[in-house]
Amino acid sequence: MQQQDLFSVPCEIEHENVQLGSVQDTLSRWLDSKTIRPLDYAFAEFCWQLDPAATEAVLFAALLSRMLADGHICLDFSLSSAQLETLFAEQDERLLIRALLAELDFEHLASAGFVTREPNAHAAPLVLQGSRLYLYRYWNYETEVAQFLSQRLRQPCAVGEGFVQQLNNLFPAGTTNSTDWQKVACAMAATGNFTLITGGPGTGKTTTVVRLLALLQEQAMREQQRPLYVRLAAPTGKAAARLTESISQQIAALPVTEAIRDSIPAQVSTLHRLLGSLPHTRDFKHHRQNPLLLDVLVVDEASMIDLDMMHSLLQALPEHARLILLGDKDQLASVEAGSVLGELCLHAEQGLYTEQTRAELAALCGMPVSHPQLQPGDARHTIEQRTVMLRDSRRFAGDSGIGRLAAAVNQMDVRQAQELLQTPSAELAYLQLTSAVAAPLKELIISGYQAYVHILQQERPAKTAELDEYQEWAARMLRTFDEFRLLCAVRAGDFGVQAINRLAETVLRNAFALDEGAWYEGRPVIITRNNYGLGLMNGDIGIAVKVPDGSGDTALRVVFSQAEGESQVRFVLPSRLTEVETVFAMTVHKSQGSEFNHAAVLIPERDNPVLSKELLYTGITRAKHRLSLLEAGRGVFAQAVKTKVSRNSGLRSALAVVSGAGG
Ligand SMILES: Nc1ncnc2c1ncn2[C@@H]1O[C@H](COP(=O)(O)OP(=O)(O)OP(=O)(O)O)[C@@H](O)[C@H]1O
């Protein structure tokens, strides 16, 4: 029988009144209903060509490929069928999925010509490990990440003489007996080659790491007469720029000698630049055979690192180097597959420290390590011994509306969150919208953006002014534009990022007489794809401005913040920017790594699968001083607070296996 015929053979799966039909029919139906993407269909077809008889496995291949698009690393058959069923709108298809899973036989699945249970001995496109089905590539990333981490977890570092004294100098004893978690984090990071420091906004992650670097440099200078080679990195340009600014401030405030201060770098690279991205490939200049040249690497905003990037990072790290990951475990996970920080920090609140860890940290810090949330751990909890959570926000006072709302959302406490929203304060405003063109939203757009338009229109340098005056003006405008942002939960619909951007353009054009046309002066844009030629990265933001063209006239250019290592803003021809979008409004996903004095989060009129407590928490915590929450549909906010994102992965199991510890 020819392959095409086999693809049309009806499958035997039958459940109540549901019949699968041929694999080809089923996949075509799923494609037509947009449940799977053309890519998933093509992958399933490729698998089917390898084993035309493995009908169910072909369908699972399509579903697995589809699930990667939602950030899952694998398809986990131990979970309820609900996860797969939610992919389908039609009840018949849901019943079909239920039937497929009810009849699932792992032996049979593993016998498919494109599935292997022993990937080390026999590579195949799909890997079955216990109840998890992987694409080979992701299985490989996950296994190797677990191995790299496990090796690092086994490398303790001895602290030098005088460590306790130095630690006490940097973290003077407070007035209360409560544990200083920043000090604990510093002690932990000084005693191992791998440390995870998680904490909400303003809990002092940057402060802690700067003090840690001072401590490590003091020790290195004394013991090796040379400073350590330290590098700092973040996943996006925006996050890197923000950290560069806050690190510089923290270094200046350090109570150490100038030599130590000078030995701490303030410049933060993007991870892509650190690893040396090679255009148009997934590969980097630095890898296992060409590791990075550094002794200490600090990576901020680690929640944004996907599994693929974590794999690239860990394999490029020299064996002796110390890695410190900083991030907020409760934020949205990476856009790409994986939720590495969230998974590794699964027990950060409970600590799960062993007696030994607790005693060692207490001895180094000169205080007990205690907190009502802490629970005892044991030898199985390897990653937990290298994880610390900063628990006190230094930015938000205990009664801060933004801080309390973020905490309530994080704890999925709908009642508390709603109570806070109903209590007006200088920090927090809640608006119920009846339509996307409602007056309060228009007013918010005008008040939020009038300061940057003022600079654009009223503070423009004279035509005869030097270039550096224009650069200073443009830089000020970029900074001011970043003080306010509309954050949308979704892209489409009346309250999606596209419609809100169109609305903002109309409102601002009417209010401030901005020019017409696709490229008008004042148009803010966001880069949507890395442009290596121009040195502009996905997420970089620029504003179109008229600047002197050298012949006495003006020309429209788009101004972007200075590139890494440069001191001046850059002007780029609009025609060279092909992958850009207007950015009065941006998605919460895109806003990760950024902060705004005032953020306005828009919740759409209808529930949507992307609405979750992680998305709300991330949006809310982008606001430094003022948050406006605008809800279009009643109950949508409450539903989102009750929805938690979970991503399938076997990283923790893989780590337990390679560490020789149980679950
Ligand atoms: N131990 C401390 N004592 C006093 N102030 C502190 C302490 N730690 C941090 N701060 C202050 O609290 C603020 C937030 O600290 P920091 O920037 O280190 O937090 P973060 O967790 O890195 O913040 P972000 O969420 O922006 O990444 C800063 O103004 C910092 O100077």
C-alpha cells in the first residue's frame, strides 16, 4: 500500500459516538479549525512518513508540536485530559481526545518508528520518558540543563578569611531580630557556584548582588592579588539598560574602597550579545568548546530565560565560574518554551533547607535563618539549598496599594484584590470601562503622554543647534516617554494592543495636532525582530523626530537609546525599520523587564486563555509609583486572578535523576 493510502486508513479509536476517521482527515480538521498550526501538521506528516502505521503517535506528534507554542516543554500524559481538551473548541473533538488518552498504551506508543525510549542509544524525533513525550531537541536541552546544574550544585566554594567581618560591614545588624534575607542570599552566593535569588519588585536583588560582588572582589584581591572577571547580563536590551542604571547607583553607594568599587562592572549586556549571537542561526560564538571568559556571571530578569537560552548559557559557562540568577519567580514565564526560573524556585517560599544549610548560613550571617513560611527539607532538595527568596519590598511600603495588590493577585486572593481596587489612593486607580473609546481612557492617554509631546513640541532645539543638543533633547524625550505606558493583556479585539494603539494615535493627534501619515513626528515604535545590521534588538523602543539634515532643512529620523557601550542616542532612517509597531500600548508580555512610573493595565471585555494571575502580576509590578487598572468586562479580572499558568516540563525530575535524589 502506498503511503498516501495509509494516511487515509481509518483509525480504530472509537468512543461512544466519536470516531476518529483517517489520520489525515483528523489532522486536516484540526488544521482547519486552527487548533494546530501548519508547522504542527507538517511535523506530524514527517513522523507519519517514518512510520505510516503509527496512527495515534502521529496525532500525538501534532499535539506535542502544538503545545510547544504554548510554552510547554513536553506533552505529559500523567496530567488530566483537560489540558489537551482545552485546545479544542468542539465538543466532539474533546471527546475524541479523551478517547485517545483512555486507550493510550505506552508500549504501543514507544513502538512507533519515530519514538524512542532510549534517546542516548537511539535518537528519534520523539522521546518518551515515563509519561512525558518530548521533541528530541527539548528532551536534550532539559537533560543537559539538569546535568549542568547538577555539576554546579556539587561545587562548593570556600569563603576566605575575614568573610564574616566583611559580610557584617556590608549588611549591618538591623534593629529587629528578623532574618536579613539579603545577607543570607549573599552568604549563599559566596559559598557555591550556582545561586538563585528570587524576589518581587524592589526586594533588593540588585543591592544584594552589588554587595556580593564587592565581597567577592575583596577576597579575590587579597587572596589572588587580582580581581575576578565579572560579567552582568539580562535577557533584553531594556532590562540590561535598567540594570546598568541601578547597578551604577548601587556601586556608588558601596561602603568599600575605590579599588573595589572600580572592580565591579556597571555595564550590563544582553544575553545574546554576551554569548555572541550569530545572525540567522540559533548558534552562538560561545559554547562548550569556546566558553565565555569570566569568573562570575550575574543574570537579571531570569524569569525571561527560556529553556533553549538557559541551555546555551550553561554550556558556554566555564566550569570554575560562579553563576548567580536573579529574578521574580512569580512573573510571566519566557515567551518561548520553558519556565526555568519558576520551576527551579518552586519551593522558594518554603525554603526546604536542610539542617546543615540552615546552620551554615546562620553561622556565616551571625543570626538565625527563620521565617514562618520555612519548612524543613532534606537531601532530595538539592536546588533548594542554592535558592533564596527576598521577602521584604524596599520599594513599596507595607501599606502601598501597588505592592498589596500585586501580593493579593499573586496569592490568588480575589476578594482582597477587589477590595484594594475599590479603595482609591494616590497610587492606585480602578476604572470600569464601558467601551474602548470611553472618555476616562482618552483622558488617561492624554495625561500619560502629554509630557513627552511637550518636549517634542515645546523644547525643540533651534534649527542651528549642534547635533549634541538634538541628542540630549531626543534622549530626554525617550526617558519621558518611558514614564507612562498602556499595557494590554491581549493583541486583538477592542482592548487589544492594536486597537488601543490606533485609539491613542487618534486621541493624541486630535489633542496635540500630531502629523498625519504612517511615519509622523512623535510616533513611538518598538522593534519586533532583532536587526543585527542596525544593532537594534526585539523590544527596543524609538521615537520618530525631525532633526537637521545638514542642508538647512529637517528630516525624519527614529531616535533610539544609546547602544551598549556607547554614550549617545542613535538616529535611524525610518525606511530602514521594517519590523516595527507603534507602541503607545504594548502587551504585558513585551513589557517584561521594563518599569514605568505610571502603568495603565487594560483588561479586555471577555475572558481569554492568556489572562492569568501571572500576567496580571507582571503588569501590576511594571508600575513604580502609580497604577491604573482598567477593566472592560465585569468579572474578567477576578477570573484572571483565579487562573494560574502551568507549563509541562520534566526539569525537576531530570534534576532529581542526575543528582541521584528523589522528586
Ligand atoms: N538593605 C537595604 N537597605 C536600605 N535600602 C535598600 C536595601 N536594599 C535595597 N534598598 C533600596 O531599595 C530599592 C530597591 O532595591 P533594588 O533595586 O536592589 O531591588 P530589586 O529587587 O533589584 O528591584 P527591581 O524589582 O527593580 O529589580 C533601592 O532604592 C535600594 O537602594
